Amino acid sequence: MSTLKADTVQSTSGGAVTLTKQQAIKTWVNYDAADQATRGSFAQSSLTDVGTGIFRTTHTNNMNSAEDKCVLTNHWDTTNEGSSGASGASEWPSSCQYGSEAAATTHTTIGVAQGSTSSGNGALYDTDGNYIAVVGDLA
């Protein structure tokens, strides 16, 4: 049995292939909020640090709808690349699409909080690794 392999996939007209299936990830980012550095991304035109624990990833291609998309988040709450948890703040991590801002087709704003008593029970926090992926239809 032979295996098909490709380095480049093009459309029938010779241009770049556009992901159009709803189930495909349209954009993702790995962001270090503590150092304000993007470690990797796909289909992201920019990233803005809005404030402590809040950042905005702007999509290269707009989504079809501000609400009809799935935003997946996770984060890694260490202060020094994995050798220890953030001081007093690693007990109840939470990250999600930031609710204090209206959803948009052009970007996604994420809020990250930690839930230990020493960090204010859910206070926004700049974590070392933040992982965001958006699934849905492109405009």
C-alpha cells in the first residue's frame, strides 16, 4: 500500500487552499502572557495584550459570524517554563472567551484567571502558556 505525501497543496486554479469545512480549526495561537510573546500561531494577523489576564488575537480571515463559532482555550500556569506553578495561583485555572467584550468576527478576546485564595479567587492573571483555537465557518 502506498502513502500519499505532499509539501504543498493548491486549489485547482493554482492558488492557496482555503479551509472551508466547519469542523477545521481556522486560527490558533500559543501565547506567553507573562513575557508578552507569541510562541506560535496559524491564521493570526496580530495579538494585543489588553491588560492583566486579557489578550486579543486578531484573525487573518474573518469568521462568518461573531457568535456561531467554537472557541477552545487552555493554559499552562507556570512562572518558569514548567519547573513550578505560579506562586499561590495554580489551584483553579480558568480560561475562556472574555465575557466583558462583545463577540466579533475579526478577533477573539480571551480572559485567563486563577482561583487560589492568595490570588483573589478568580483574579485575572498573565499565565506562561495560553492555547487558543477557533472552529467555525469563515466569511
